[in-house]
Amino acid sequence: MAQIILNENEGIEAAIHRFKRKVSKAGIFPDMKKHRHFETPGEKRKRKLVAKHRQRKKYSRH
């Protein structure tokens, strides 16, 4: 869980900016999007297969 403590004389905008950066570095948004909907085992296999093909295609270009 991402958490920040407000410093003295720190504006709310700066605190929000710090919080967003911390959440981004923790990788919470991609994980949240991944768990937003239930994924059947077949959908999971298909997603992993597509990712595997993308990865292969990415590294085969030389």
C-alpha cells in the first residue's frame, strides 16, 4: 500500500504529486487494471499466448 506523510508547510498539490509518483513506482495501477474483471482460464491462456508472441516478435527484429 502506498502511503505518504505530509511534511510541514507542504501544499496539497505537492503531496498529491508525491503520492501519484509513489503509486506509479509501486506498479499499483497495472495490477489494479488486471484484477478489475474476472478472467476465465481460457482468457488467461490467450492473453499469455499473445504476450509471448509480442515478446518473440520484439526480440526477433535485428
